[in-house]
Amino acid sequence: MAVAALGAGDIIRSGQTGTYLAGLLVAVAICLVCYDLGLRPAVLEDIDGVCVRNPLRTTVIAWSSVTAVDVTDVLRVHAGDRVVRCFAVPRRRPRPQRPALGLGRPPTDFGFGDMAPPAAKARRSGPPASRSDTIAARLRERADAVSAAAGQSAPQVRLARDAVGTLGAAAVLLVLAAVL
């Protein structure tokens, strides 16, 4: 986005807007689509519940309505029979663990691995948890902490006006660039 803004400034400064206007419109349209796909998606924890912002929809689920949280190809929040997929938190495979030259411990220990406290040794064993697994565990803990007596409510799903607006603007800019 910054490169597109700098390019637009340079084109306007040089006075060659007529020559490069179509390319400038395409660059701005790509930036708008990148906002929808890269910057807008998020999983936000609030006092009342969890807000899942996907590229075109926003879903708000109260903590008392969260029945399960799991990770398949993406983070999924279950609210009764409704499943909300979180576009912002894809599952990534953990990095493969390389054997440490047949020594049985990582080469970063430099021979001092036995001096580490037992808790640190337990933390080191096994592959590190992925970001999606960590977020799923935190959401499960928050949902379990809320009492079920609060009553379940249906998730609130609404169309994201900002995302639809940016996609509409990108479509208009692409049509203008095609006409020019």
C-alpha cells in the first residue's frame, strides 16, 4: 500500500497522470482487495464474547454460547450447531524437528542442557504449539470460565460494510482502468 501511495505521488508530481492513470487505478484496486484479504480478518476477544472478522462477514459469539473450539485447516469456533471458520488464523504445519547430529539434544544447548530446570526441559520436549492451537486453547479457557447459567444466545452475523465498500470501489476502479 505504501509503494502504491509513493508511486501515485511520483506520477502526480511528474505530471504524467494521463499516461499511467490505468496502472495507478489497478494498483489502488489491488490495495483495496489486499485490505479485505490481509488486514481486515481478525479474531478479537472481548469481555462479552469473541468477534470473528472474516473478509466479508463479522460474527459475534457470546462466551456462554461457545460450545467448542478446534483447529482443522483453520481455527473453528462452535456455537451450538453453528460453526464459524476464522479466516485470520490458518493452521500451519509445525517445523520438522531435525535430529541434533545424533547427540539426542539440540546443538544450542552447548553441553549445558542438563543444567536447565525440569520445567524448562519439559517445555523443550516435543514440537512447539502452532499459533492456531495456542489461540484455540485460550478461547476454550475463556469459554469454560464463563458460567453456563448465563444462557446461550445465537451468534450475531452481519455483513461487513467496510469490506463490501472496498470491494465495490476496487471493482469500479478496475472497470475505469479497463475503459482507459
